[in-house]
Amino acid sequence: MNHKLPIDPVLPDVIEALRASASAVLVAPPGAGKTTRVPLALLNDAAWDGRRILMLEPRRMAARAAARYMAAALGEQIGDTVGYRVRLDSKVGPKTRIEVITEGVLTRLLQRDPALEDVGIVIFDEFHERSLQADLGLALCLQAQSVLRDDLRLLVMSATLDAEPIAALLNDAPIIRSEGRSFPVETVYLDRRIEGRMEPAVARCVARALQAESGDLLVFLPGAGEIRRTEAELRAMQLGAHVRVAPLHGSLPQQAQDAALAPGPAGTRKIVLATSIAESSLTVEGVRVVIDSGLMRVPRFSTRTGMTRLETIAVSRASADQRRGRAGRLEPGVCYRLWTEQDDRQLAPRTVPELLEADLAPLALELAAWGAAPDELLWLDPPPAAAYAQARELLGRLGALAADGTLTPQGRQMVELGVHPRLSHMLLQAVPLGLGALACELAALLNERDILRGDGAHNCDMRLRLEALRRASARSSADDAGPDGAASALPAIGGLSRQAGAAMAADANAAGSGPGIGTDNAAGLAGPQTDAAAIRRIVAEARQWRRALGLAEGKPNDVNDCGLLLAFAYPDRIGQRRSSGRFLLSGGRGAYIAQQQPLSDAAYLVAADLDGHGPESRIDLAAPVSLQELEAHFSDRISVESGIVWERSAQAVRGRSRHRLGALVLKETPLASPGAEETLAALLAGIAEEGLGLLPWTKAANQYLERLRFMRHHDLKWPDASDEALLAALGDWLGPHVYGIKSRAELQRLKTVEALESLLTWDQRRELDSVAPTHIAVPSGSRIAVDYGNPAAPAIHVRLQEMFGLQETPRIAGGKVPLTLHLLSPAQRPVQVTRDLASFWRDAYFEVKKDLKGRYPKHYWPDDPLVALPTNRTRPRP
């Protein structure tokens, strides 16, 4: 540490603040040196009495790099004074005082020892990234500090953190600021937005910057797929032997990561294609040009679908400035922003904290093990209530929580395994079935991005991945140096996971949420070939799970058993085929397979990876499972419903016994002899559902109903005979008349008028006949039916000739309501509508007569209708 760094002048202030206060906040810009200088400065302070210093990094790559740098500064090997613990890799020893760990490891340590007895300081580096595990770790540390260890010190460090809120959370902790050292950076924007694919535009900008600027280039891209495609574009440009393209992302092997970070040989130029992993913590030597695509990939959890998917979004203002600052670490630099100045003004100030948009099942499990509800802990942003409740519900289905919400013994084992609760449940269920080795392979595969994504026509069958893994691992050497060798030396944490060690902790930010946790692996996240590094990681992790579960090496399980194991992990995603390629999931949602393939016609499958878009989700990873397996292993979740229901397709009452698994009907059988009362209730429910149209409506029944409505219209004391009222009271007026009827066909025998009469008292029935008669006699002697279709204006339809001699309009309801007269021609066609017959005879008859006499000359058309004889014939009888 001979060369000076900008952080050095404030190191005494940091030490003094932590001596005087329980917590402190350090804000220092990128490149100030806080990640590597602060732990070493604290190491030699006697106040910590030889206790360890834990420093949390959000990513494995940054943790390893920081530990190596500090060990080199001390002239030691990694694992001596300075070590690290990350997923599948650990370098610590008995003399290690500074441990650089990824955030999930801290949670495992706290669950094992809530007081952190041998730890003096916990440092949260790059806290501005606000990962879920960092927020959880800080909340647990604050409670441990408050209840168990008032001498535990907490230091929160960041480059772009809004310091005041976190200082307030830490009981008004002191804030130390380092001005840092940065050189001016020129910012260049696009004149217009990129059209089409991003990668060619990025490559063109790289070529332009190589010509216009000196130094190495750091290019920010959203994911590994975009990095791979941009690399292909650059290689096609043949930039020259002196130009080296170096990808940098978390899925690369350690050697490739180190090569991207190290300075290139003299006379060469390096183009580092990186994800947001290079925004902070890591120092990429030699860079003075930054090219920023302006995009980043983040996991988003949907409470609607219960799934997490990766979304590509615009960077925040804080991230954009952080990336830009990478160009001014060593000398004046240039930042090319691949967006317009107008778009720049629309950037959000900060990225939304992961805690607010993540799958909270792991957090809910950790809090259950910790014995605290979210409102008992201190948070910058508390977990959203809806997502947390959904997470607790899932834990209940997985057997981690008892009915009273407390952690079950299996839940405790799931915590100790330190993997997503879905996968830990699968691992624990598999062992008694002799399928533990297969479950370990599946868990490791699902913790990685899809190893076969990018192979053209995508086949979603999980068994293909298992077979590909086994073929690839068989070709690799068991003694190959890599993650497996490092992992085998991991120290114990305790409990079931003692052999696996702390590095097996859930490290979602470092590893990336795999499809096993519901993530939508955006196209291009994995290459068309299964790379050796990914295979080594998967094989190593599967081996670690076997050790954690106490499983000996043995013959591999049949890959055809993986569907059952996935059902343990995803009980809400068991799919039942509805048609070719379309499935109903046990959780109630629909899902489909985009392209026709063998799994499209599986009777049952389990979806491990769904995209979560739209009303139906696309299935990206799945495996078949048999009905027999579901019945054998999910019997405690299969409910039997015996019921008598109206079956719309059959238009009849049917008695059925249904075996249900969530939303799925696994089996249905008829009931031998359904009871009469249950049959009646089902029939009435069917009529209520489908409407009164199921009943036989003769002319007499329709008229009776309309007469009732006429009476109600003029006197509210009469019963309500509207469709809504009749449907609401089916049991009262219809029930006694349909007892024993089971089908629509049998309903046609119903005497609907008699059923409607039951709405009335005896006196009302008599009054109805007198006040609202069914027919009325006209002068010709005919009885004409009264039409009550319009209760405000009842009517009769009668030939004009039958009304001769009648001076006034006929009335009903005791003379209160005049009838509307539809006067018809001899051919029964309407010629006049009136409610004032006298006026018609006086004013309109003679014009009507003139017209009708010309069309019907044989008929009787008198000059004076008031004294003429009425007739229902062509002419009156002599």
C-alpha cells in the first residue's frame, strides 16, 4: 500500500467514528479505494480485540478480486489474513481476520450465531445496489446489535448512496465523506435513438472510439447474450491483432474474469464488454473510454403470477453516472452514451431496491427462522405486504411453516440448506425416495441459466438438460482445477449444511436467479453450446448438495423421475393438458408450450420456468409427471369433492365425485344415487345460473307473467315478478313444482302457470282475473287476448270491422287503464294504433276506409261506423 489513494485521508475519521459510535456511513466515489483500504485500516486497530472483520460484496467476482488485492498488499497468500467466501468457492484459514463474503453468506452466519460472537465489524460495501440480501443482512445485524451485541460495529459504504436516510436508520450514525479523485469526463450522446438491434450500433461506436481516443474501452451491456453478440460483431470487423476483446460477466470462469480485469500487454488495446458487474467494486485497469448501452437486466417478481422474470430496463441516473465515472479514474476520459440527451432527462434517479420487486420466499423463510416478523426489524424499505403474504403462503405449501405460522422441523432443514425454498423442499423430499442424487443435479441446473438456451428451436424438456449435463461432465476430468476443487475445502457452518459450508448460501445477486426460481431467462443469456465453466459449476454444486444431504456417490437416477421432483419444488405449477400444447396449472393459471414438441401432448407436466406474461404463461422448462405419481406422492393435497351440480353441457343435474389437486380435476366419477334435496338444490342453481329460459314458456305462461308485472306496475303491494326477483326466490315459488326433476327435458312437463300462481294469495288470484283479464269481448262477439307485454300500456290486436258500433275505448283495472287498440285490416295488418277510439271514428276512419275499400272491395265498409253492425266475417250476416 505504498501508493496513495483518495480514501486514505479519511481513514482515521472512519476508525474514530466506529470507536465512538455503533455504526457509521462512508460515502466515497468509485476508485477512491474504500473497498480495499478500509478493512486493512481497521485490521490493526486494537479496539476490535482480534475479532474478525466481515465485508459484504454484492457479487462473487468483486469479493474474490477485493480479497486478492488486500492479500497482495499484505504480501500474503489469499486465505491467510485475508480470505473470502462465495458460492461454491472459499479461501479462508485459521488465521483469517478479514473475510470478504457475498451477502447470502452473512445470513447463514447470523442464523448459525445471531450474536456473531467472533466478529467485530460488519462492512456493507456498495450498499447503494440495495440487494435483497444486503437489506436483510443489515436488518438482522441491527437487531443483533440492539439485543445481543452492543459492541458489534456496522459500517455502510457506498459510492452513490443517499447517506442521510441510512444514517437515520443506523440511529443517527456519523457520515464520513471522501471527495475522491476523478478527472473530467466528456459525455457524448446520440443524435437519435438506435433503431433495430443494439449490438451493431455498439460495435460501430467501439470502432469510432478506437479511432478517436486512446486507452482501453469499457462497454456496458445488459447481459451475457448481448456481450456474446457484440463480441461477434467486433470480431467480424477485424480490428487488428493489437486489439483484444474481453468479456466480463458473472458466468465466466475465474481465469477469464481475471484476464478482463488485468492490464493488457504494452502496445495493445483492450475492449472489455461487461454487465453492470463492472459499475462498482471492480477496477478495470487502463480504461479511459466508457461506452454505455444504457440498459441493465433486473429480476422482477409478479404477485399476480407468483413468478420472477428478468427484465431489461433503462439504467438509473445513479448507475449512469457511476458508469461514466469509470472513464475518469486515471486521466481525463470520454463516455459515449447510446441514448439521446432528451432520453437522459427521463432517467429515474435510482434503481428500485430489489426488496420491493423480488420473490420474498427466501426472505420469509429466513425471518421465520430468525423468529421475527418484518415489522419487528428496521428497514430502509419494508418488504411489500402482498408479496410477503404470498411468500408465506408458498412456504406453507412447501411444508416450511406450520398452520400457526411457525417454522416446522422441515422448514429448519430448508433454512440450513441455504437455497431457494422450492429447491430445498425438493432436495429434502427426494432423499427418502432414493432420488437424492437426481434432485441435487436438478437443483444445480436450476440455479444456473439454461445450459441449452440458444440451440435454435427450443425444446423445453428438462430431461434433455440432465442428459446434456451428464454427457458433458463425463468428458471433463474429475481433477480439473476450478470451482469443485475450491468448494471441497469449504468450512462447516452447522446443521444439515455443515459439509456444504457457508458458501452454499443463497447468493442471488452473484449467481443470478436461475429458472428454478421462476426466472425468465431472456433470449441469449446462454450460448448455443454448454460451456465447460458452467458445467463445472453445476457438477460442483450437485456434488456439494450430495455432501450436504449425506449421499454417497452411486449410480445416477433415471432422468424420467425429474418430473416428480419438480412437482415437489413447484406444486403450484403442475400442469394438466387441456389441448395440444396448452395446460391448466394447479395454481389456476393457464400455460402453453410455444412450439409443437413431445411434451406438448403430455397428460401432466411440471413447469419449472415460465415467462409470466399475459393471461397464459409460456413454458420454457418442464418435465412430464404421471397421474400415478401425483396420486401416490401428493395424496395429502388431493381433496375429494362429492357434489351434485347442474352440468351445463348435459343440461341436467349430475352427481359427481371429483379428486382435485389445486385447480386440477384429476379424476371424476358419477355418484350412484344423488339425494332428492341435493338434486333440487342443484337444479335450482342451474336455473339461477342459466336463467328462466330453461322453463317451458307457453303463451298462457308468458301472459300470466306479464299480467303479474302489470299489477306490480300499478300497485307495489303486488309481488315482484321481474326476472331478477323470480331467480332470487326460485326455492319459494318454483321449488315445490320441480321436486324430482333432473334435466331440462323433464322441465318441459312443468305447468309454469301453476308455479307462478304460487306467488299469489287466493284473494290475489281472484282479483287478478277481474282487474287484469286474459281476454276482452269486442262488439263482434269475439274474445280477444289482452297483451300485457308493456305493463304501462296493455293492448289488444283486433280487426277494425269487429269494433263497429263501439263508441269508447275499452278499459280494464276497474276502468282505470284504457287498452291500446291495434286496429287491423282484414288481412290482419295494422292500420291504426289508438287509445282514443272516439277520436279515431271521428277524425281518421274515413281516410282509412277509403284506402281499405280500394284494397278489400268485397268487405263491409259502412259510412257511419258508430251505427254499423260489427262483424268478424267479410260482411255482417243479414
